[in-house]
Amino acid sequence: HTEYDDILDEKGQPKPEMAGVYNGNADKRIAYEIGADAFTALKENESALIAARAELPLADRQMAAMIAKRDTRSLAGSLEPLAGEGVAQIVFGIGVLGMALSTIIILMLINGFTLCEIFNCPGNRGIHLLGTAISGIGGFLGSIFLWSGASKAALAIPTSVIGGVMLPIAYFSFLLLMNSKKVLGEDRITGVRAIRWNILMIIATAIATTGSVWVLLGKGPWGIRGIWVLAILAVIGATSFFIKNRRATV
């Protein structure tokens, strides 16, 4: 955000390898200034169009660079000060691939199990497959029709933000489930093992919640609303757990 040095050189002109993501925004600014008809005529003269881009005020060029959708190489560049160019590209690639092979697959499987529970058909292969397809195919189509222009790897940014915000819900749910007599029955851990695992899970849940709240605080009024939603969900979940767990032990 508000960065343009990765797009523009010291003279305020786009770097050759980044001209593609920059030119579209610069052209929109030129078209706004001279009008649609004049810009259509200008596009027929490539050298004149290049000159018009170069003659834009520096502030306009910087703004065009700021709002340009970054490609995979640019996104990985955020790691270069720490790891260097080559390692940054490799680490970024492994991270996105790891998310695809772990988180996305897990969420598809969970969606399938959830659909089976909704229709009270546990173990039904057809309904489970439908549930996995809803999230898998839906995400694939969304990346094609709703996210265009930049590398699809840029979807890792909003995905990680949304996932990070909702992570405390999963951690808190696991914390309750591992202590649920109704769900686990005689398999529920007890004694020293229960104390050890509960301490570890409480620490993990606290870390995840702190990270989620920190992200939401930076999102303005909607972030504050998100914090309230998380708090309300936590209260509802804990209350429901204790009520149902008490019934199971009576």
C-alpha cells in the first residue's frame, strides 16, 4: 500500500518488467484528461501514447504505480530485504503451494463433512463430494471471474487475512471439543494429560485471538464490528458447550 518504488525507477518512469501492470492505470488517467474519443485516436499512435504516459505529472505516475495489481514476482519481493531475491521467490512459492495443498484441501473436506451433517447423512460419499465441490469449484470460478488482471497468487493476501481473522473460532472450537464428554465420551482425555493439552491449547488460542484482534483493529469500523462478532460467537459457543456438556454428564 502507498508503495511505488517497485514499479517506478529513480526518474519516475515504469521499469520495463513492470510496465504492463502500470500502463493500464496511466492510460485511464490520460483518457480522463483528454476524453475517450481523443484517447482512442491516441492509441493508434504507439509512440505518442508512450510520450503521453511519460509526460504525466509525477504524482499521477506514482498513483498509477500504487494501485497497480502486483504479480507474483512483486509480491515475493516483500521478502527480499530479509532473504534475498532468489530465496524470497522460492519461499513465497512454497508458501502459496503449501496453502493450496493443505488449507484449501482441508477446508474442502470440512465443507463436505458439514453438508453431510446438515442433511443427517454421515458418511454419504455423494453428499460429501458435493460439499467439497461447492467450495472447490466455487473458489476456482471466483478466481477466474472476480479476480482479473494480476497474478492469481495475489488471492493469497485476502485469503490469509480472512483465514487469520477466523482462526480463533477454529482453535476455540477444538478447545471445547477436546473437553466434551458428549462428543468424545470415554475417549476424552483426563488427568495430567488433560491439564497439559488444555494449557497448550489455551496458549495457542490466545495467540490466534491476539493476532486476529490485531488485524481487525487495523480495518477501521468494520474491524471493530468483527471483534464484537468474534466475542459474541465465543460467548454463544461457550454457553452452548457448558449446557450440552452438563446434560451429557447428568
